[in-house]
Amino acid sequence: MNCEWVQQNITLYLYNELADDARHELEQHVARCQNCAAEVADQREFQVQMNALPVEEPSASFLAAARMRLQESLETAQPHRAWYHRLVFDPAAWLRQVRFSPALSSLLFLVGFAGGIGAMYSTMSKGQRPAVITGATPQEASIGGITSIEKEAGTDNVKVQYDKRLPESVQGSVSDPKVQDLLLYAAKSNENSGVRLNSVDALTSKADDPRVRETLTYALRYDSNPGVRLMALEGLGPYVKDDIRVRNAVLEALLNDSNPGVRSGALHALDPVRADSSVRMALQQLSKEDASPYIRSESTRMLASMPVID
């Protein structure tokens, strides 16, 4: 047994998680090694200090949001590598390194600070919304801006007018790839809220397309205009039950949106999935604590009859 192994397992030792034989060997090593004995003493003192702190219960909304984020991350996670495996499954080792290594702590602080400055600069330089279109086609790169979108009443056709070197327009069904690309571009990138609203309105008829649904989800989460968010919510409503990302976005809107109309719409959209544990936790909190009497009463009503999801 060497010092490296001992220091990696001190936390398990202090919390009585080591097997008896490993615990005995660690104690024998510590009795002979002053450096490891000092490390054990430091970590035991840290453990005592942490145990003295009061334990705070997280709110229902925090637990619901955390569960949503975890569920999305698990669905989209790539196979981990060794360092990532260690970060996830051995957090104590990382915390120990930060706790007892000033150089590592300083490095992590500088990396985080630089990343924050870079993100802030990127966001400020590209507008209010926190994301931009990636992988833009040459056509998108040459667009100066989309100036108007008109939907023909009673049909599936839209007319998209946009600036290039000279103003151009294209007309056709929302299913047309060129038209759809322009609508997706406008929904995320145009500075004119009216254009974004018309674009989202046109896209709602094709919400069965994953790319369209992702754009509607983006609009619901990030668009600054409540009318655009409401229109996106209307298009996403039929997919709350079967698409976990849509459900999480709607639940976020219910918990965090600043507009009462968007929150009310999100509450009604979640009615078919009120038996979902994350939704139920949010409803329980809202029924007791929400500032809106309407949200409180509707949450109570939904909890009163709790169907099982098909």
C-alpha cells in the first residue's frame, strides 16, 4: 500500500465505506507515515466542520428543475472518458484536490473566470438571445435579414421576404426545405419580433419535424417577446406527452416565465402529464406558494384528480 492509494481513499475511510481489510491496511500505513496521518487529520477536521453546518431542504421547484436537467443530460450524454468518469463517480477526490491544492483551486478559478468573460462578450456581441445558429449554410450566411413573413389564409403556404445583396423572396409550402430553412433562421435570429412571431406561427404546422420542434422549444425558452413564446407553446402542446424535451421546456415556462399568460398556457399544456413526478412536484409547490391565485387554484384542481399517463 502506498501514499497515493491512502490519500485517494481517506474520504471512504472517514465515512466507514472501506472494507475491513482495506481499513486495517490504511490504519497501519497512517501509523507509520506522518504525511498521510496529517492528511487524515485535516480531512477529519474538514468533515467535522461540514457536519456542523445546518442541512437545508431544497425546494420542490429546484428538485423538479434538477431532475429535468439530469434526465435531458442522460438522454444526450456521450460515452464518458476516464477523467469524466472520475469526476462523476468520484467527486470526493476532486473536491479533496481542490480543498487541499491551492494551485489547482487558482487554476479552476482562472479558467472559470475566463470562460465567463468569453461567454459574456460573445452574448453581448451577438445580441440579447443566448444562442445563435450553428452550421449555417452559405445561403444563411449571405442573408442580410428577413423582413417579412406572410401566411396565406386557409393554406399551408407562406411568403418569406429577406434581404440579400438585393431584396429577395421565396414562396412555397412550409414543407419546402428552402422555405423551412428560412423560417427556422428567422425564428432564432431575426431582431424583428413580428417576423419571429409569424415565423413561429408558420412552423407550428410542422411541429412533428424534430428540427422545427427544437426551434419552437428554443423560442419558448429564450424569446424576449411573450407573444412569440405563447405561439411556440401552442405548437408544442401536442408533444408534451411524448417528447421529454418539450415537457421540460413547458415545465420551465410554468415555473420561471415572467408572463402570466405564458405560465397559464404552460399549466394547461401540462394537464395530460400531471401524473409525471416532476410535474406533480411543481404542482404541489405552486398550489401552496405561487403568487398568482389562478395558478394556485388550477394547480390544486389538477392535483385533485391525478390520472395515470397512458
